[in-house]
Amino acid sequence: MIHIAPTRDIATCRQLRRIVFIEEQGVSEADEIDDKDDQAIHILALVDGIPMGSARLLLSGDTGKIGRVCVLRQARGTGLGTALMREAVAQLRRQPGVTRAKLGSQTHAMGFYERLGFVAQGPVYDDAGIAHRDMVMPL
């Protein structure tokens, strides 16, 4: 059974991010850990009660930024990432005054976000040694 919802369990979200970004992708701890977790809305995806994915939402004016989206390797390709993103977008739609979603996609994942309705914007840039491109979607 899949359960995806906002959470205050930042430690579990950070552990998932550590596994995916630091251990798998080689992102430095300094690049992964910042001071924004306390001001974010965190979304946690559980499969049969076990944490398998998370995302972080930051609000700025009319824009909700979806970031730190991760799904553990054993849950990839199951639709969990799509469900996690749909919940993230639904959460942004519930925020007063937020009219667009934005994210920085690793370039290899852009097709995933395009299928969800995001459109690439601007040039490719380096973030923590990984090529990214901003993507946006009106809400």
C-alpha cells in the first residue's frame, strides 16, 4: 500500500536524500544539506509503511519550488515517483497565491517531468556537479 503525504519527519526525508544523492550520485554533503529544510513542506512516500521517497517544497511569492525529489532504487519504475510528484503539485495548488511550480531537473530526468506537464526553461547549468535545467508548470 502506498501512502504519500506531508510530513514533519525531516530526519527520514534527509536519510532518503542521503542514500540517493550523496551515496548513489556522489553529491557532497555540503551541497545536499542546507538551511532550508526548516522552512519547507516535506512530502514522504511510504510503501507498506516503509519510507521509499520524498520531496521538498519551498514557497517564494507566486512560485512553489519542488526540490530534493528522490525515490529509492528498489521503488524506481513502479510509478511511485509519478505519484510523489502529483502529490507535490497538489500541495502547491493548495497554497494561497501560488500559481506556478518550478523545479531544477537533472537533465536525464527531464522526460519524466515533461510527462507530468513541466516545460523546460532556460539553459542547462551545473548543480553539485550534475547537469540540470529549470522546468516550470502553471498551476
